[in-house]
Amino acid sequence: MTVLDIQTYQTCAMMNVTRQVRDVLQQSGVRDGIVVVHCPHTTAGMTINENADPDVVRDLLRALEAMVPKLDYQHMEGNSPAHLKASLMGNAVTVPVSRGEMALGTWQGIYFCEFDGPRSRKFCVEVVPA
């Protein structure tokens, strides 16, 4: 498993990490299998979505804000919305690997989703051969 560092610069952001994951895959030499990308944080997540139009990311973040309103949460750290958003996004993505390439769609990218930043974070990449 490879652990990568990422620095986030906003409270909520989606950062495209496809290139970093592709680099780990290429260094592994695996031709066929899967790659799993995992976020080990409770206030951040992972997702796959469009990487061509930055408005998609902005729309996703706005929609999450609307879905997770400011309420009188009981969690004393004050970051309950971040925990909820992370649960909605999920903590990992899995991508098939064929002939040494991730089988992502034309417009797809892998995103690290920050909901309690800015922070220094980590994410894990595991390449599993077939």
C-alpha cells in the first residue's frame, strides 16, 4: 500500500488525485487487477466524477451544502456537517485495471473530498493484481 500526502486549502473542496493514483499504478507494474483508493479520515472522503468541467465540482459541493444544513448538532467539535458529508461521499473508490491502465470513463477523475479543512491529509492507494 502507498500512502500519499495531500494539503487542502479550503473548508470544503474536491481535489483531483487521478494523476497521483495513476503514478502509483504505473510504479506497481500491475497490468490487470484493481486499484483501491481509501481516505482514512472521518471528515473527508473519496469519489469518482467528471473531471472536464470544474462547474461539476462546484455544483456537487453546493448540493452537499444544501443536503447538510446547519443544525443544532450535538457533536462538541462543531464539525458534524463534515462527518455527514464524508459519509454521503464514502471513504473509498475501486477502479478496474486493464493492460496497465485504470478503466475510468472518458470524463472521470478520482477526487479527494475535503469537508473540514484546510488540513494536511493522507490517502491510501492499494494496487491488487488479478
